[in-house]
Amino acid sequence: MSRAFVNEDAGTGEAPRYTLPPREDPAFDLAAARALLHGADVGDTASAESATSYYWGEPKLRPLVERILDEAREDQNERLEQLAERFLRVSERQSQARHF
């Protein structure tokens, strides 16, 4: 197998765990948005989607990810900024698709 496809930094194979408040908690959606971004950062969006019950780019989370993007820019966290921008691009496409 090509070394391009080998992840030497891969851990034990365990999916990340996401500590989320109860779904009825008003803070759930913000925690879910952060979990999705973290999942993307560690290369395991699927686990974050499973934990939050939201898919990557969920339009409902758009305002929260915009807030996270502002924080990332303020903190000069380029990686989080990049992930939030990607999320928002997908979210925009999903919003447009729902209108057709």
C-alpha cells in the first residue's frame, strides 16, 4: 500500500467521544456544532454526526458555526476557521437545495 494512504498517527481505532448536554438543553446545538467541527478536525466526522444526530453542513447550525468562525478569527485559530468555513459552504448548498 502506498504510504500516502497510511495514517501513522492513527490512534487505537476508537472513535472520539463527544460529551454533549441533553438534547433539550438550549446549549445542545452549540455543543453539537463544536463536536462536528472537532470530528472533522480529527478526521472522524461520522462519529460526530452519530453523536449529535446532525449531518455536516446542517443549516440549522449555521448561525452557531458563524459565531464559532468569528471566535476562531479572533483567536487566530486558522484550522478552526478553515473547518467552519467549509461547514458554512456545505450548509449554504444544503439550504439552496431545500428551496428547490
